Amino acid sequence: MANIKFSNVHKSFGSNKIITDFNLQGNEDEFLVLVGPSGCGKSTLLRMIAGLEKIDEGDIYINDQLINTLHPSKRQTAMVFQSYALYPHMNVFENMSFGLKIEKKSKEEIETKVMQAAKILKIEELLERKPKQLSGGQRQRVAIGRAITRNPKIFLFDEPLSNLDAALRAEMRVEISKLHKQIKTNMIYVTHDQVEAMTLADRIVILNHGNIEQVGSPEEIYNDPANVFVAQFIGTPKMNILEVSRENILSSNQIQFLENEVTIPGIKLEKKNYLIGIRPEHFNVSRESEFVFEPKIDLVENLGNEKIAYIKIDNHEISAKISSQNKIENIIGFNSKDIFLFDENGKRIKS
């Protein structure tokens, strides 16, 4: 068991600030996912934990031990890379045992640990093969197996599934989740894929320009976003964000919105600009909805079990996700409980 702590961590490359005043406390046996757009600093954080990047300012602790100047081999971490990083001239057994040989473990201990890892990952029959004889998914299993053999306190995953096709990514997500439950070790996982973040994480850390936008469980991130960036980053298609000018404020709790007079319960509105958010999946085709409007449909994407309609209404462009069992005709509706309200700077306003 291990916990990790970041205290006022900064990192720059030249004049380019990547991480700014980063503070985070990880929990024991936690699956922590760092997610954000390209260039937000998530892989840099992982490399600083592993000792592959120097920390400019601040401290990183593992189990209350300061690791800033600790040699990478002494940090008891194991990293799985996007590119697999397998030695092409070694077979699977040799790749998985290489780190143990460097640590001068006995032949018996090496064989025991490699076979245990191979059994967990169901790759026993691949031990004699070279990497070129393996599929992408098999290579990634070998890379994970190499990390398991070292029995680390913390596993570090740097976008490990991004080179795999969609079906294999889904399969490997399940395998990694099972692995975490089986070996009960801390895992820190970097991705830009929100599906991976939502399905794997105990907690998600949303990053943007080296800063934390929000930390929470997948349910908290989805249902209670702190701001517009988080609200639009999690969810496919992204949340519809529409501007409401002060002229559309009808009273202390009512606005003119999408051709409707919409009541915002529990919030006192002022005569200023706001942003309204509605997730595509919260639209429906029921006339029983609180608020309905007649849309102009530009395009409908049929995804099998659902359809995504791209709609114009009242000079706004929105997307709506509807079950394929329903017909999108003349009515689209929504309910006030599904509205997210933000101030003009994008910060969430709650009742």
C-alpha cells in the first residue's frame, strides 16, 4: 500500500510553464486518472514521479518519504509507456525479467515472479515469442507484466492504450480494471480519453494548462462539474453551452431561453450575463417535458442504439442524444432539473 502527495510542484521547459503550483493528495490502493487535453502537463507529472523529469520547485512524497532526489530505481514505481518499450531481440520472458536481473534477483525468484505475472495477464503461452510475433494488445500485456514483476508501490500508466484499435482498447480497459482489483496497488493513469477516465478511475483529476480544474469521482465530475471546461470535457458529445444575456433575465429566477420562459429553481438571478449548460442526453422527444421547442435539424447521426441530432434553434446550435427507438420529428424538450448554470466567466453557480 502506498499514498502519494504533491506539494506546490512547479515545472517549466525554458520559458514555457507546464505545471504551476500543483497540489494533490493520493489515497492508498487508489486508481487515480489524470486527464486533460494535449499539453496540459499530465505526462510530465507522471515522469516526475518516476524520476525521469526533474522537479523545478515543490516536493513529491511516497508514503511520506520525499523522493525529489531519489534515484528512479529506488522509488518503487513501475511505468508502462504508450510505445510498449520492449526489447526486440529478447523474448517475452526475457523482457519481463530484465528489471529483476538488473536488481540481481535470484534465478528462482525471477522465474516465480514472471510466471505469476504471466498467469495474471493470461500470457503464459507467449513467453518464448519475440515482440514482433505479438499483436498490439499482447505487447501491452507484456509491458504491464514487466511492471508487475517488480512489485512496485505505484504503477504509472502513460496513455498505454492509445496505440490500440477501439475494440482492443475496450478489452484492455476491462483487463486493467480487473488487474487493479486483483493486485490492490496504487495506479496513476494518464489519458486524454474521457471514456478511459470515467470507466477506470476511483478519482479523476481534470488538468488544464498545468492547473487542476477539478478532482472527484467519475460521478461527481459528470454530475457536478466545477466550471464550463470540466462540463464540456467530460461527456460525448460535449455539453451544450449557450449564452444568456442580461436582457433575457425576466425575474430573480426566470429567464427567456430557447423560446421558453425557464425557471431556475433555488438560484437568485441578477441582471447580468450567464451561461446555460444542457447535456445532449438530457434532451428528449416527449411533449410531457417542462419546456419544448420546434427544432431545425441539420444532421442526424445514427449510432445504432442512439441518434445524435445537430439542431439549430433561436440562433443557437445544439446537439441532442436520443434513443434510436424514438423518432426526432417536430418537438425536442428538456426539464429544468437538467440545467447547469454558469457565470459569464464559466464558474458553476449552484443553488
